[in-house]
Amino acid sequence: MLRIMNERAVYERIRVLGPVSRPQLAAATGLSKPTISLALADLERAGLVLSVGHRTGNAGRAALLYEIRPEAGWVIGLDVGREWIRAALVDLSGEIAVREDVPAQAGSATALIGRLGRIVDDLAAAAGGEITNIVLGTPGVHDVGNRRLHLAPNLPGWDQPGVIGRLAERLPVPFAIENDIALAALGEQGYGLGAGLRHFVYVSIGTGIGMGIIIDGELYRGARGAAGEIAFLPMGETDPLANTPGTRRHGMFESVASAPGVVATAQRLGMEGQITAKRVFDEARDGDPVAVRAVAHETDHVARALAGVVALLDPELVVLGGGIGGHGADVLLGAVRERLETTTPLGPPRVEVSPLGDDAVVLGALATGLATARALVFDRAIAGAEPA
């Protein structure tokens, strides 16, 4: 057990520091040089690390350098949305080998499962067939005990019983399902504005609305995995659509502040023709009075919701993403910040737009999948190297 613990410590340091020499590993782990040499020999024999040449430029004997063997494992990350499936394949170093966006074209759960299966098959072929782990980011809450999804109204049939089982039959290896916005928060933590922060939230406003919460550097899921479902924040009984069946299914905040909510507001205010949320924001930038009033309503909804989030969680940072939170932020951001100045007791946190754009969820899926895959690959390789 002690030998395996030493090998794991050396493997982890190589992953973080590599390419790295034996003296550097000894300094980083506190292990003796003979122990480092034994661990490296076992890791090389198991196919987990490889030597990659010598360090040059120093006096004396050149030190041999080691790094993890990237192709020892592969991870697929999937962002499953209503319009698009964003997919990526990475090796154990985190290097993205394939990145693609595919139209979802899924009017049912069966069609969506088939689409996902074909995407995974193509990515597995690119990796030589050896996929270690798959992580799917999807709207809704994964009920692990009952093997079903809840609160995913924007994906037809996705929350029906049996979907998880059918997905398991189609995908080639074990997979994990996470809420897409929770993964976006992890993507922001690993690659974006949340790096190094202990407390922040990621709020996505688009076709749907959701929030990922990082507390003490860790993703907070809540008792049933539903933490951050701010789509269901009450917005007041006088709000339009407050008591409609759609509101009960999608949530009051989502019904009034998502892209369809923006469209409904613009229609109610008198905008004519083919209306999309993008058109509303584009025309607000140009000063159209109806569009400006519609965006003012959106600003009010978003600022009130964020004021509640700030009062409850006291984050250092609020990151905005999604179709409206990201692409429409130049219209919203200043007004939302001003409103928060007057509605938060100790002053508002920073409110910024995510630099990751549409990649936030898939990057979070990859970060989560890589942590699991590296542990799985190590355990399998070391177990396989054990004497009979």
C-alpha cells in the first residue's frame, strides 16, 4: 500500500509539473531519490509515464525528464443542449484532440440518445477505441437513486423514466451526468474568471436559466442536486405569466427572463414581426424605444434575482453566461450593476461576462472527466502490474 501511495504521489506530481526530473520529483514529494526511482520504474512499466529526453543548459550530467503518457486514457465531454451538442475529446494531459459542435436535431429522447451515441462513436474512433470516461452536461437534475432526470423541460422527453438506462445501453463506457450549468461553473473555475476564487456563482441566461455555485472552492449541489435552480425563483404574483402552466413547469424567473420571456415581453409591449431575443437586444442597441423598454424589464428581472443570490451566498464574483447573459451583456451589464449597488447590503460583488462563451459547459465536463479518468487509469494500470 505504501508503494502504491508513493507511486500515486509521483504520478500526480509528474502530471502537474511535467516534464520533470527525478531531483525535482524528490523535492516536490519529499520522497527519497531511491524511492522516486522505484516509483518511476513501476509507472513506466505500467505505461503511465514516459521519459522525454534530458534537461539541457545545466552544468554536470543532464537530468532525464518524465511526463505522463497522454494516450493512456481518453475523456469525452458533452454539452447537451436543445439546439446544439458540443463535444470534445481529450487525452490525459488535457490536450483537446477533437472539438466539434453538432446540431441536436432531437425531437425526442430516443433521437437525442441516438445522436449522442453516434457522436461518441466518432470520437472513440479518433481515440483508437479506448475511452476511459464520458461526462455529459445536461439541463435538469440527475436523480441517481431513481436513474432519471428532473427539471429538463427544454429537451423533449429527457425527463421521462428509463432515459438513463437507455443511455447506458448506448454508450460504450460508464458515464457521469452533471447539470450543465454546474459544469459551466467548474469550467469557469478551471479555465476562466473563477480560477483561484473560493466563492463565486455562474449564472446562465438563455433558452433556460440556471446557476452553478462554487463554495469554498468546491461545487455545491445541495441535498438533492438541485442547488442553483434559480429558474424557480419567485418574481412576484403581479408578474406576467406568474400563474400559467408553463411557469409552473419552467419556473417563474425563467418564464419572464429567459429568451422566450424576452420575446413575450417585446410582443406585449407592441413589437411586431418575427421576434427573437437577439433582435430585441440588437434593436435596443440601436435605440428602438420598444426594444429598450423590453430590455429594461429584463434588467429588472435579472437584477432582482441576483440581489437575492448575493444576499444568500455572498459570492466574490457573479459570472454571466448563456445567450442573453453572454451575448447580450453589453446592453444589460451596466444597468444590472447599477441596480445591485442599491439592493445589496454590503455592496455588490463583481459582475462579469464569462470569457469562455459557449465552451464553458464542455470545458467543465472535460475537467470533471479528467480527474476521474486519471484515477481510473492509475488504478487499472497498477492493479494490472501487481504480481499474481
